[in-house]
Amino acid sequence: MIYFKDVHKKFGDREILRGVNLHIVKGKTTVIFGVSGGGKSTIIKHIVGLLKPDSGTIEVDGVDITKLSPKEMKEMRKRIGFLFQSGALFDSMNVFDNVAFPLREHMKTSGKQLQYSVRSSLEMVGLKPDEVVHLFPHELSGGMRKRVGLARTIIMKPSILLYDEPTSGLDPVSSNLITELIRHLQNELGVTSILISHDINESFKSGDYFAMLFEGKIIDYGNELFFRTSKNPVIRQFLSGSSRGPIKFR
């Protein structure tokens, strides 16, 4: 589905990605692990075209998106849903208008079709439309904000979903709910998902494949059993949460 081939990216003198090679399997959830500031968000921002690599290629269904024009990239983005860490809701809009925004912006949808799409998206993430559509972001709990953000993400029926720290800042119950939703949406919609997270336990519940980003490269990739039994000292240290070892924590 998605291939990163020798992708490099610098910000000033700092090289964040140093030859990333990664295969994202269609219809599965791939989790990218790594230390803070190590380039995980940089990887997924390349997929939506928010960043372009200095060198290397990124293919989505055989199309090298690094060569697309702005107009072509805009069309590609309609296939990609991005759930930001904060949920990124518009404070001045209520839940209905937040969730409806992509359809109004990109598809000019209105009337009964818009009403149906918003309600369906909210129900899919476990929210009752009649209870939440009139609320504003400041009236929602952290978990509800994430779910509203997720409803807005899926309303365009994307084939690819990107999650940036989806359980960050949530209590254990809310974190588990978001994790269940990620798995449910993958099964229900057949989407290809990429998730970056520091929450190891929740990530293992939602992921099918796992990649470790270290010093700008993917140093290992495999399923849960592969990672949990890995002899790689970087992975062993990361999973143990130890501050001593080969990883230089920032």
C-alpha cells in the first residue's frame, strides 16, 4: 500500500530521517515506535504531503506522491484521514460543524445527506449524535474530543488513516476505548492505518505490525511476537522503559 524508499529529511543542519525504508501493509495497522523528537511525526506528515523529502520516494498504491503537483496532492489527501494528537477541533464550531467541515469544504455536501453523514460518523465512534452535536470542544472530555476528531477524520471515507499519539493525555479507560475504536474502524472500513505512539501496551492491542525508528532509520519491523522477543538492545530498552542503554533520551 505505502512504501518509503531511502527517504531523507533535514531541518536546517539536523537530519531527522536518514534513509527510511518502510512497507505499510494494505488493510492492516502499522505502529511506529521511537523516542520523542526522533522523526515519527515527520514520517506521517510526508504521507499527507505536509512535508516533502529531500531525497527518496514515497509510493501510495504505486504512485510516487513526492512528484505530485499541489492539485494532485489535494486529490490524494481525500483518501487520507489524519487524527492529530490534540484532535485539532475548531473551538468556534460545535460538534456538528466540526465533523461536517471536510464534506462542506471538499464535497460541498449539504442538507439531509450532510446530516446523515455526520450522524453516521459520530455513531461509528460510539457517540450519540442527539447528545453531542450542539456541544462545543470546551464542553467535551479529552476522550470525547478525540472521538469527535476521529468522526471528522472518517467522514470522507478515507482508505488510509493516520494517528498521531491517539491516546496521549487520556486516562486508562479512555485510552482503551480509543484503542478499541482503532481496531473496530480497521475491521469495519478495511482501512490501512499508521499509528505513532508512546503507549506501548495500547499499541500492541491495536497494531498488526510494528516498526522501530531509531537515529533516523527503521531498525526493525515485525509482528507483536517478533518485537516482544527481539534481541535488539534498542527495542529491548524501549519496551522496558529503561533510561539506561543505547537510546539517548531527549
